[in-house]
Amino acid sequence: MIELSPLAIAAITLSLQVASVAMIASLPVAIATAWILSRSRWPGLWLLNALVHLPLILPPVVTGYLLLLGFGRNGPVGRLLEPLGITFAFQWTGAALAAAVMGFPLMVRAIRLAIEAVDPKLEEAAATLGAGPVNVFCTITLPLIAPGILAGAIMGFAKAMGEFGATITFVSNIPGRTQTLPSAIYSALQIPGAEQQVVVLCAISVTLAIGAVFLSEWLTRRIARRIGGAL
Amino acid sequence: MIELSPLAIAAITLSLQVASVAMIASLPVAIATAWILSRSRWPGLWLLNALVHLPLILPPVVTGYLLLLGFGRNGPVGRLLEPLGITFAFQWTGAALAAAVMGFPLMVRAIRLAIEAVDPKLEEAAATLGAGPVNVFCTITLPLIAPGILAGAIMGFAKAMGEFGATITFVSNIPGRTQTLPSAIYSALQIPGAEQQVVVLCAISVTLAIGAVFLSEWLTRRIARRIGGAL
Amino acid sequence: MIDIRLHHPLSGFDLDVSLQAGPGITALYGPSGSGKTTLVNAVAGLLRPRAGRISAGSDLLFDAATGVDQPPHRRNIGYVFQEPRLFPHLNVRANLNYGAKRAHKAAAGPAFDDVVDMLGIAPLLARPTGALSGGERARVSIGRALLSKPRLLLMDEPLAALDPARRAEILPFLERLRDAGLPVIYVSHALPEVTRLADTIALIDTGKLVAAGPAHHILSDPTLAQRLGGAQAGAVLRVTHGGVDDDGLTRLHLGGQSLFLPQSSPDMGHDLRIRIQASDVILSRNRPEGLSALNILTATVTQVQPGDAGRVFVQLTLPQGQILLARITARSAAILQLRSGTPCHAIVKAVAMDRADLSRS
Amino acid sequence: MIDIRLHHPLSGFDLDVSLQAGPGITALYGPSGSGKTTLVNAVAGLLRPRAGRISAGSDLLFDAATGVDQPPHRRNIGYVFQEPRLFPHLNVRANLNYGAKRAHKAAAGPAFDDVVDMLGIAPLLARPTGALSGGERARVSIGRALLSKPRLLLMDEPLAALDPARRAEILPFLERLRDAGLPVIYVSHALPEVTRLADTIALIDTGKLVAAGPAHHILSDPTLAQRLGGAQAGAVLRVTHGGVDDDGLTRLHLGGQSLFLPQSSPDMGHDLRIRIQASDVILSRNRPEGLSALNILTATVTQVQPGDAGRVFVQLTLPQGQILLARITARSAAILQLRSGTPCHAIVKAVAMDRADLSRS
Amino acid sequence: AQAQPLIFAAASLKTALDQAAQQWATTHPPVTISYAGSSQLARQITAGAPADLFISASPQWMDAVDQSGMVTPGSRVNLLGNRLVLIGNGNSTNAATSSIASSLQPVMDGTAFLAMALVDSVPAGQYGKEALTHLGLWDQVASQVAQADNVRAALALVALNEAPLGITYATDAKAEPRVHEIATFPADSHRPIIYPMAALDGGNDPRAAADFAAYLQTPPAQAIFTQQGFTLHPDP
Ligand SMILES: Nc1ncnc2c1ncn2[C@@H]1O[C@H](COP(=O)(O)OP(=O)(O)OP(=O)(O)O)[C@@H](O)[C@H]1O
Ligand SMILES: Nc1ncnc2c1ncn2[C@@H]1O[C@H](COP(=O)(O)OP(=O)(O)OP(=O)(O)O)[C@@H](O)[C@H]1O
Ligand SMILES: [Mg+2]
Ligand SMILES: [Mg+2]
């Protein structure tokens, strides 16, 4: 077995924490955004749609830089949140924010595709049975799009596990505080001859994320079986 | 109006070319992969599934480095393809390959979600009407998953427009040859006080990609209207 | 009292209907593609008509003029869709309970166990809906709407996927609901169902109302008989229950005359009605003897209306004024010299009438 | 000749059927949830039975023992599903043509225009399938299967969503296809359809075959009459066409006796069959006179089978040996003192028989 | 474009090298320069990149290329040198006299961050860590060091005042108006800062590249470099 340095272990733990928090915290927002994009019609919609795609289009470094400008200690949002005890700058929370932002377009797209595949006739039926729009969404739409939500969540998680450019630009690389696995990998890549270390770290990262992928596949299949209902 | 340097214009043209080629060339592969992942059962499937997710999980620099090792002039695949006149190393084709690889998981996921939402009863009906599996796929499944394919294509395109880490690691940052918009933005970021130029390049990149997003939205809505059939 | 007035363009023609429905069961009868589902969708609030006004009692559901448009979940209208629309992620029990959970606590409605028994779906309760046969789905969908305790029930061909035995179990249940005060709009292609259930019948064709009115009027109108599907046309007679004989036949009084029903029906109250299919009636100038047919009514011909292909509809008036319809060949009408005013005897086989033909009015 | 032997576990019970179908139309009749769709799915190749063997003529479609399992697209079997399953991305014309395009050039089958006319869907051809009514969908789905030029047609309650007028237009078309040599397996709950169309009838209940055989056998078996839905049971008589009278009535020969059909039917060949519903038959010991009923047959009682609720089924044998079924009240049977060997007269209203009841055998 | 000589240069050289290349192009056919991290460029060269000339930000990566046998023998020179400085946010001038230790007091108190490039891998970070260690300050500041992926990103953190202090090259401090130089680290507190240059074997146009390499060592080019804050002819 390869011995892992305490800092590598810290990076692994932090990466898992950052990716989980990023995924869980952004999921409700992603679901709401996907719903708005697929089911509502209002003039500003195109702007929201464009905004959602932004982190996909911009180089990650730019996204990180924009986060720094907005959510840094001197950024407008950062200054607003500081009195509330919420700081992102140079904190693991900032890494989670960066990961969430970078994964957001992937989540929204997957969930939106799923929402658009739901048969509106079922939602109509629920309405005639007395369920209001929110109730219909929670009891009919949400369970039916569960595979899409899972797909979105796993893409968000995987992306968060691999996110580097925006994270290091926004919250730097403070070992034990903001050094995620990708930062550690990048660091190692900068040293001639440290390929061995890179391979080990990559293998860990891949193993963790693939594990999550399989968990989601298994869950999806369970849900599909329940919905499909075949014996 | 802001004057664009010839090199900036070259980067814009190259980015569009790279993103389009990456998207168009990888689409059939992504569709095939999505189909295999969602409709077939064989022992090696988990490996394929893991492989597809890899570019999402690994830091882009690592992906770029792996591409360099595999598809570089001295890499095993690169050496194999060279006699056939296909070289990726330090060519725009390499940038397209990097962009395609990075966008691949996004494409596959979107298309797979769409395939899994297709009602197998329709495919059964087509089979009883004499259509073999390939025929069923082309005439029933494919048109029905068109929104998913479009969503995948646009995610692939947007990702390709923003891809930086893998590209610069694989094919470097050669102006006029492999310098895409994100690489140009990176280069500009190296000059302190060139924020103005960064903003302009980002704005161009965002405008182009958002234009593509809207085009795809419009197409999707047209398809949905045709499939939904409501007046 | 449901008051429907609406105008809505469809592909090919416009739906343009003005209809008062209820109390009781209003049957909507018309050929495929005539606009029945569209009409019912508008009542449920799933389709917004281009113009018109829909109200249920004093409650305004929709008014294009003032912009009133109550959303479907506020209308409290149960809807059995033409296709079952079961929720695929819920099992049968959860599907059935979906509406029940959201119903007003105070609202009246049938009990869960009664509905499940009546529909014969007790063995299916724990099943996912994907593992049901076509008829099983249809039954669950009926149960789901019934259990939502609606103030109005819309049923779009609810029994089309079911076998006669199942239908015969469901129809009396619907009648009991109707008797308990639930108005029903019932779309159907099956005339026996319509004649059995309907208090009011609305005939619709290419979006227009062809005729609407009390069931016994519409059913005994020989000019409509052809449109109602000649083979199944028939009048409805109001009768009173006269007890059950020893051999199990039920005696029905019709003024001074009697009819026998081949089943012991419990006394369901005084005012009953019985449907007599026009093609089940044989006419005779003399009183016939020694026949297996038990029911012979004296009547007078009031109208002879030519039908299709060598057949005529004969409208007969019974001594107490009720109207009976007979469908015979033109040759027989000629041989028997039937014309308005001719006295004659109408022979109806007891077996031809079913308990299914008898209902409370 | 379709030879089906299969065993497949379902939730609740096992489907266990051995059935030879065709040539002609084989009706599959049984209550909701009895396994009809499952059986038909197995024939189409959409369900792989746990055990069994299915062959069409000399072509082995499935054999669990040897592992043979032809995929559905190679079986060349047309299937009208219980629910329409139209392709949502294609318009009506493209849906209709989907199978046609893939059919063998050499195969025989009805022409596009004929099918479209018969189904009355010409105005819909350019429409997307989302904008169709329930009945319109059902018709398109029938057309799609017919146009794929199959060697065997499976129809799972194809006419359930249609009005009687539409049905009356589609049934003769199916008969013509049958006459042209296309075997059909026809699932239905509607006994009139079954008795009219079926050459062979298979009765299925909770996965088991209750009875199977030639239609006239099954239909005139008084022990099965109750299961077939008492009200609609009836025998089928083989007759020959005797010309059309001046007043438009068609004369049918039945040995030495005659029957009149209230419609001028063209001479459809010599061997015809006519369904006579048991509840349409009145019995009399004496030959009755002066009735509007034109058809009076002499016969001998061969069996009196108690039915439900005060009714009996009386099996009569006509002089030439054919069997007729009558359903009368037990009281009438007692009054007329009917027992095996009693000679009597069977009165059938001409109008009670429809051209829909007449078909080529 | 294929015929132009291709130069691989560390990204931090961009401002100065672009000016030099522009000047060169007024009298000669232009050169193409690809800027990226030294590590990326070095790996690309060993993987067969068709570059004619490599200017690395650290001797380490030039050594790696050298070992792979891609360097044209005898062509390696130390082109430039640099100074390592402590910088602060804002363009104040009065702090110019402060000592390094006293300036770092807020960092040692844990109330401020010190922006540096990655201290274990990126040269500017490595030099900075060496210097701080030499001065006996490293252990006190280590937990408050925000490590950016390159020295320009560290500079940006100070420019935006996310980190009030940072360690960069003098050239970076000079180019960014929103920061000021507080102190230069003593030259003996870290390994010498050297930008080696070498011709490569895998290029397309070795002669033109050699001409350009020669030009970079002439006074007109060196004037541009010194103006940007680089030092010349550093000792190995
Ligand atoms: N996918 C399935 N898994 C398990 N059981 C099923 C499945 N589909 C149907 N069944 C059960 O098998 C039985 C037969 O179903 P089938 O669909 O063959 O009935 P059917 O005779 O066609 O009925 P109907 O007239 O209602 O359509 C039913 O009890 C049904 O609940
Ligand atoms: N979404 C739609 N857009 C346009 N036309 C439609 C739409 N849905 C149905 N139609 C057309 O409107 C007419 C009435 O349809 P509707 O569904 O109300 O008929 P229906 O009376 O319920 O028929 P069925 O008995 O076949 O169910 C039909 O001609 C149909 O083609
Ligand atoms: Mg309808
Ligand atoms: Mg079925």
C-alpha cells in the first residue's frame, strides 16, 4: 500500500465534504431553476437561461475570478454576507460554492430534460383530484423526475470532485482548509518527477467519484423498476 | 467599437471551429454510448460507464496530460494514427479532441436520460410493424430523443467553448493554431492590467455560446411542438 | 345544475354547445370525434374555451367575458378520463387514495372498501400500476375519481374496456351515487348503458348539440331513433313495483297492465323505469295465445316512421299515455295495416328485459 | 394454423393455455384480467413465456425447449394493441405507412385508400397524432396494423372505443380480410362482435382455457351460454341466400324453411351464417298467426338448461339438425310444458336480426 | 504560419517577451510564441512538441527537458533573472522602508492572508517558502498562506485586497498598479531566480529560432527586459 501523507488525507476528506455540500445545497436551487426554465413563460427567462449556462461557457479561471469579485471579502455580496457570519473567501465553503456554481448547469440541464419528459396528462389528472400546482409538483412531478434528479446530482458531484480552476482562483489552495484533491493533483503535476503521486491521487479521486456514480446507477435502477412496475 | 487584434479574431474563429467539430464529431459516438449504457447488459458495462465519467471527475489538466501521453506524437495512439495522416498533437484537431473528450460525459448523460424516458411500448409497436432494432432506433427512438440530443449537443458545444485546462495541456497555446478563446483569455490574464481585453474576449465567448444555446432552445421547442401536436 | 355554454375551435369544425345538465345522470352521446371529450375537458378546467360560461349551481367556474377561470384543483370535479392516466410511481392503493386524501373531510362520498369491492380490485391494491391489465387500469381509474368525493362526476367512456359482467356490477353503484345526489356527465357509445343510466340525454355531432332533453323523451322520439343506433333504440316506461311472484318473476305495474321481469328484484321504491328495446317488441292485431312471451300490452299506434333498409319505427301510445317504440319490417307493417290510430298488441319477451334495464327514476 | 402452447406465471395465477387458431377468425373471450393480452403478447413475440411452443403453419416462432425465439419484427404479425400506441412524432399518414413501407413487396394486403375510407380517417391524414380524439386514435392504430400486410393479425379489443356506426363499417372489412385468407386472433368483450366474426371461439378465465371450438358449437352450448353473458348468448345457423324480395327483405333458406332479413343483402355466396340471439327467440306450441314477426321456425326441444334468476336456456333442434338457442322465463317453460322431445315453433323477429348478424362462413 | 519558428515560453514572461517579439518582427519574419505554465510546456516538449526554443521560468523544468535529450547541446543559457519581493495592496509609498518581519505581523497574527504561488510546486512559491524559512518566519505564516496556481493569480489576490500581502517577482509588482513593493527578499535567502533558455531539436525552423534567441541577448531586447524589472545574466 502507498502511504498517504496527512495532507493528502485532508484533501480527500475536504474534497468529499465540498462535493457533497455543493451537490446537496445546489440541488433544490437546480430543481427550482429547471422547473422555472421548463414550465414558466416570462420576459426575463432568457437571461436566467443564459446565466445558468455561464459557468459552462467561461473558462473556469474566469468564473473563479468573478466569484472572487462578487463573493470575496471586498466583493458586494461578500461584504453583505460577512455580518451574518457567512464568509466564502479562503474557506472550504468557498470551495463548495465554486464547485456548486461549476456543476450547476449540468444539474439544471439533466433535471430540466426530465421535467420536460413528464406527461402533463398525469399532472392534469392530479389537479382534477384536488392537488394544487405545488402539491402536484411534489407528489407527481418530483417522484417521476427522480432519475433526472439523480443524474443531475451525480454529474454535480463528479464535477465537484474534479473542479479545479474556479476553486483555486476563488479560495486559493490552503492545505487542510481549501486544498481539494484536484488542487493537490495540480500541485503534484508542477513538480518534475512527481507523476507517481499524481497517479495515486487521481486513482483515489476516480475511485470515490465512480463509487458515487455506481450508487446513483443503482438507485436509478431501483426507481425505474418501481415506476416501470414490471415483475 | 473595440478593435480586435488579428490574433483575437483567429482565436474566435478557431474556437467556433473547434467547438463545432468537437460537438458534431462526438455526437454519434455519444448517442451510441448512451444507447449501450441504457439498453444493453454485459459485464464490461460498468467500465465503460466509469470511463465516460472520467473527464468530469479528473482535473482537466490531468485529462490533457493523459491525452498528451496517448495521442501525442510519441503516444501509442498518436503513433498509430500518424501514418494515416491523422495528427492531433499541437493541431486544432487536438483542441477539438480535447473539447470533445471534456464534453463527452455531459452529452452522454443528457442523451441517456432521454433514451430512458422513451416508452418501450412504442418501440415494441414498431417492431411488430416489421422494424428491426436498428431501424426502430433510427425511426422511433432517435426522433423521440431529439430534445435530449439537442440538449447534449448544446452542453457539448458550450463546454467546448469554455474548455481550457485540457486543451492548453494537450496542444499548448499556439496563436493562430491552437489558441482558442479560453487560451487567449488565459494569455490576457497573464498581463497585469489587461482586464479590459479579458472582458472583451469573455463577452465574445459568452455571446457566441449563448447564441448557440438559444438556437437549440428554439429547435427544441419546435420539435416539442411537433411531437406534442397540440394546436 | 351544471350550466355549460361554450364555443371552441377544433381542427375541422367548431365546438359550439349550450347544455344544462343534472341533477341525475346526463349522457353525452355522439360519434367518434364529435367533441365529447373536448366538452368534458372544458368543464373540468383542463381546456380553456375560446368563449363561453360554465357554472355549477351558484358557483361560476368559467366565464370568458369576465375572465373568471377556476383552476381544476379548485373545481372539485371528479374526472374519469378516456384513458386511465394512473400515476406510475404509486401502487394501486396510493392511486385510489390520491384524491381521497385531498377531499374535504366533510364531503360525502362512497367508502373505500365499497368502491374496491364493487370494482373487484381488492387483490390488486398492493400492485404497481405497470402490472395491470387494460380493464384493471380502467377500474382503478374509476375508483380513484369516485373516492375524491367530487360534487360533479365526469366519466368519459368509463366502461369501454370492461366485460359485460363487470359493467353489470358497476352500473348499479353509479345509480346509487346518482340517487345520493351526485350529478354525473356520462360520455358513452353504448346505448344500453345510456338508456339505462341517463336522466338526461344530449346528442352531439360534429361539435353541435343535435338534441337534448329528458331521457324518455329522446329515447321514444322515432325521428332520433336512427341516430341513436337503430338496432339499440328503445323507449323507457315508468312503472311501479308490484311484488315478486313465487317463481321469482318480478311484477311491474303499468297503469292497469302488468309486465314481468325474469329476476326477483327487491322493491326498489315506487317509481321505476324500464327500458324496452324497439327491436324486442313484436306487434299483433289479435291478442296472441300460447306464447312463451309473458308480456302483452294493449296500445294504439300513434306514428309510423320509416327507418333504414326496409324497417320502420312504430310509436305506440299505451292507455295511460306512455310511449313505446317498436321496430318492425315494412312488410309486417303493411301486412298488419298499421297506421296512426290502429289498436294493437305489443308482445315483449320477459327475458329480453334484464334487471339491467330496470332502474329507479 | 397457429399453434399456441404456453405457460407463464402472472401475478396471482399462471397463464396456461393450449390453443389452435385459424384459419379464419379466432375470438378470445374472457373477463378482465384473465390473461388475453398476455397470450396475444406472447404470440407477437413481445413476451417470452416461461415455457411452451408457438408456431404459425410450418414456421416455428417460439420454443422454450430448443431456445427458438423469433424477434417480433421477423414474425410478420400485425398487432392492434389494446391502447393505440401511435408514434407521437409522426403524423397520421406516416403512422399508417410505417408498417406498409416495411412489408414484403410481394405480400398481399388491403390498399391504403380502402383502409382510410373504411376507417373514415381521410380528413385526419395530415394531423399530428396528438390532436386526435380517443376513437380516432383507435382507428389509426387499426389502419396501421392492417397496412403492414401481416400473415396473422392480432386485435386486442380494437373496437372498444368506437360507436356502433363505426363498428358496423369496420366489421365487414375484417370479414373480407378473413375471406382473403388472413387469420385473425380477436380479443373482445363484446359478444355481438364475437358471434358475428368468430369462426373459432376460445373462452379464457384466470389464465385457463375454459372451452374452445367452432363458433357454432360454443355459441349453441347451453352450458356455456351463461358464461358468455346470458343476455347476449345465441346460436349461429348456417343458411343459403335465397334472393331479395321486392320490398327489400332478404330471404334466407334453412333446409325447407325460410328466414327474412330486413335488409337487401347482395348474394354473398351460398354458405352464410346468421346469429340468432337466444333472448330474441319466442317459443309457441301452436303456430301463431297475425304477428309482426315474419320468421317462424318449426323445431324440437332437445335440452332445457336452467339459467340464472328464473330464466332457462332451451336448446332446439331444427329438422335439418341445426341447433337454435332460446332464452325464456322458467314460468313460460312450465306453462308451455317444454321438455326434451317437445315439438314447438320458434318465433324470431326479422328486425332483431341485423345484417351485422349475417356473415359468410 | 507553419514555417514560423515556434517559441515555448513561461506565461509570466508574456508582457516582456511580446514587446521584444514585436520589435524583432519589424525587421525579421515574426515568431510564434505559445505561453503556458513551465511544467505544461516541458511535458509537451518531451511529448514531441514542434517547438524551436524553450524559455522556462525555472531551471528545474529546463533540467527535465535537458534530461530527455531534446535540448540542442550547448544552446542552454541563463537568459534572465528576477528579484523576489513582498508586496502590499494599494500604491502607498511610505511603507517602502518597513522590514519583512514587521510587515508580516498581521499574517502571523492570523488576521490577514499572504498570497503566494503554490509553495511546493510553482517556482515563485518555492523561492518564497525558501526565503521565509531562511528568515525563520515560515512556520508562523504557513497556515495563513493562500496559494494560487501561478504567481499572476497571487498578484491578483493582492490587487483585489483579498490578501493584503503577497510574495511575487519584482516584475509582477511593477506591472500591477494596484500593488506596491514593500521589500525585496535578500538574494541569499533563496536559490537564485533564473529563466533559462535553450534551443530544441524538435522544431521546424532552428535557424530563425537561433537568430531570435541571439536577438533576445542583444542590448535592445535586454532594455525591454530591464524595463519590466528583470535582471540580466544571472549567476547560476
Ligand atoms: N407486467 C405484469 N406483471 C405481472 N402481472 C401482470 C402484468 N401485466 C398484467 N398482469 C396481470 O396478469 C393478468 C392478466 O393480464 P392481461 O393483461 O393478460 O389481462 P386481459 O385478459 O388482457 O385483461 P383486460 O381485458 O382487462 O385487458 C392480470 O391479472 C394482470 O393483473
Ligand atoms: N389537441 C387537439 N387539437 C386540435 N383538434 C383536436 C385536438 N384534440 C382533438 N381534436 C379534434 O377535435 C375533435 C373532437 O375531439 P374529441 O376528443 O372531443 O372527440 P370525442 O367526441 O371525444 O371522440 P371519441 O369518441 O373518439 O373520443 C376531433 O375531430 C379531434 O380530431
Ligand atoms: Mg373522447
Ligand atoms: Mg387486455
